[in-house]
Amino acid sequence: MIQTAVLHGSGYVGRELIRLLLQHPKASLNSVTSRTYSNSPLYVAHPSLRDQQNIQFTSVTEFEFSGIDVIFVAAEHGKGAASVRTLIENGYPGCIIDMSSDFRFTDVSQFESLFKVDHPAPELITEFSYGQPELFAPYSTRYIANPGCFATGMLLAVWPLHLNCDKANLSITALTGASGSGIRPKQTTHFPERDGNIRAYKVLEHQHLQEIIQFINPGLSIAMVPVSGPWTRGIWGTVQLNTPAEQSEIARWFENVYSHHSLVRLWPDTLPELQYSVGSPYCDLGWVVQGNHLVIGFAIDNMLRGAASQAIQNMNLLMNLPVETGLVPEALL
């Protein structure tokens, strides 16, 4: 069994990681840390886990990594790197999967500009691989920067264009549920403000746009409008552009990239609906062509494919397991 731990596991992503690790057939969850809930049962922070396990939160200072194969760091942006640095300085020999943005950017100045904080461990950035399983595995390191939620959907949707279009202007509109803002309440995630409302934010300057641009052909100009949607979880978005390519050619672009990747589902001639991806580890991609207009649709569960289940994919790859292990029924492996 793979021995695992989750650091800073009292948030939404921590909850999903815990749940997936508890049901994983090849992994054992040994420890979960929290400053707020130290020495309390996990269900105090995550009531849905009541009677499903007998693990207690451990304080960060008391955490022992001896015997742990994979550590997931679920701290917020700007703080994940501090935990990673402590692990490495103390000689942790295993794999680290960081859920924050701290190691997603190859340029430290870009990170600091976007998040308005000094990077806690800039010397470690080059030690991390960007953990998009379909596009960048196998990895050359045991340290993984798990991608952001918007970034996951957008990068998977745009990648076939990156490979096949020398130049194009892409317009992305993407709507996300309230859980994408994290467990700490804010005015913009307050139910009366969110219910029945659509609100754009960080127009043309969302950090996840910058996260994908570093990997994309510079001939593709990308504009993004992120939008808060009146639901709890899930991201649905579209990419629009003009291209002379015909429907059959565009279908080949997507099939050539994703036909051998079981956690990407293709929806030719239609745009995927959000409800079918929520609660699942899949990224759903579809497209519609009319004349020279191409619209690509993407849908993911932001807490799963945009965070926790993608981290499990990365753990499976690092541990030489089928990528779907613990994420789909074993009968389908």
C-alpha cells in the first residue's frame, strides 16, 4: 500500500483528497494535519466523514513523515511552498504533490506579481513538474505542482489548437461555482450575493490564464473572462475562434491528443453539459463548427478534476499505477 499524508487538510480540497484516499484500493491515509483542528477527529472539520474512519488531525509541528510515500500539501497560495521547503530541508525522501499555485509558474516574478506576496521558496521552483497528466507525464521529478481548476479545463481545451494552429485569437468565457473560492467566506461567495446572479471578475487578468499561457504557442492570443456562477461546484466554459479547418480535421486534432486518455471524454458536434462532469474525475471536451467559427466547450468538477482527483492521477503516475486507479470502478481499468 502507498502510504500517504495530507498537510493542511481542513479545507474543501483537503476533504476531497481525504475521501479519495480513503477509498483508494492501493493507498493508505496515515496522517492529516491542521492548525485549527489539531487532535480532533476529521469529521469535526468534514462532517460527511463521520463514522467512515478513526483518524484525528495532527498538528503541523507534530507531523512525522517517516514511512510516508506521498505527501499532498493543501495549503493556500503563498503558504504551500513554506511547508514544502520544511519537508525538503528536513530530509523527506518521498513524493510531494502541491495543490497551491506556488510552484506552477516558472518565473518567480510572475507569481509574486499575480499574488502580491514574496515567494517563500523560489529556489525550489525548478524542482517541480507541472502536473497535467495527459499533456506532460511522465514527469522528470517526484515533486508535482498540481494545476489550477480553470487552468485545467482551459489547457486541455486549447492544447489541440496549440499543436495545430500557428496563429489565432481565442476568446474564453468560463463560469465557476462558489467552492472555487475556498472555504473561507467572502462577500462575493455569500449566498444572497451569489444566488441567481452571474458576476464577472478579474476580467482578462485571472492568474489561471497566465498559468496556461506559459505553455501555449505564442501565436495564440488568449483573452479570458472568468465568471462566478450560482452553484457550488463545477466549471463550464467555451473557447471561441475563427479557423479555416473543417469539422473532420478538428475532430482529428482532439482524437490525436486524447483518444488514449481515459479521463478526458470527447463530445463531437456538441458542447458538454456541466451536470455530467460534476462529481466525476473527467474533463469533458466538445466542439461545434459552423463555417469558419469554432466553439470548444469544456466542463470539469473544480474540486475533483480541477484539484483532488487530478492530484490522485498524479500520485498514480508517480507510483506506476494505472492513472484511473481509485477514480473509476476497477472493472473499467
